[in-house]
Amino acid sequence: MNKLNCILIDDETEALDRLESLLTKFEFINILAKIDSAENAVKQIIELKPNLVFIDVEMPRKSGFDIINEVRDLNVNPKFIFVTGYNQYAIKAIRAAAFDFLVKPVDIDELKEALDRFYETQIGKESKSVPKEFIEKHNLSEREVEIIEYLMTGKSSKQIADELCISKQTVDSHRKHILEKTKFHSTTELVGYILGK
């Protein structure tokens, strides 16, 4: 099992320490940074490029939702798990593209379930990945590669939009740009070419 690189973000030091203590029980977890200030969060996410970010919702000056919105368009696409004491944020968290939602104090069994779900989604994608040379040749962005990989699993634009918590229109726009870059006539033709390699 590959190491899973994580960043923990919470303005409460005690909560950070508790979460770190729980995560260290999992050998495949690698904690890149513990951040107690929302101001530093975006910079650290961009620099360290984690697979997964555990993030509090309510922090001074900037919420977890604000941080997700800032990161989303910067070509760095980690998955986010909200960790908060407030249950009422669950629906908003899902709409904000959070991968999962944990309520404080975090239960180790719920944490394990969230990590297992994350690995299942990653393994499903990695089994159908876009070749590195194809990505470089066509100068594809991280998000465009992600869209192609979902298309390779047979998902529709609507299903991809639901998975990534973005609009179908955004997915269709990415598909259009992908075809312009790769010079294929359709995404079906593109996917067939990659799978046949």
C-alpha cells in the first residue's frame, strides 16, 4: 500500500494533536504538515500537494469552505475531509466537494472507514490511468487527466460532475478543451485510443 500524504488543518492545537495521534495508528499515513492557521493553509497545500487534507470548518478569518474554494482552481486537487464539532455542516461540506465529513471527537472506526473509502476510489482510478507521456505530449492539466480517468471508467459527464462536486457544464467544458488539445473527434475515440495502448 502506497503512503498516503496528508495535511491537517485546525486552529485548535488540541484537536490537531488528537487527530495526529489517531492517524499515526495507520502505517500507510504520512503527515506532511500540521497547520493551526487558515492563512497558511492554501500556501502549504499548493507547495506540498497532499493526497488528502483534514480540515476544520470554523476558523478565524477564513473557513474551511473558503480554503477549498481557493485551492480548487489552482490545479492542485487533493481530497478534503472536514473535521468539525458541528453536524449541521454535513450537507454544505458535501456540496463543497469534501470527500468525507467527520464529527469531533473523531472516532477511530469512522476515521478508518473514511480512509478505506479514499483508498477504494484511488485504486479504482489508478487501475485505469492516463500514460505520463500522453499527458506531457498534450500538456494536460491535473483536472483534465482526472476527467479522462473518470471517462475511462465509463462515467457520464453528469456522474463525473457529481463525483467531483462541480457542474455538468464545467465537465463538458473540460471535455471540449481535452479534445482541442488532443485533436480527437470524440472522447469515446480518445478513451479507446488510451485503453488500446
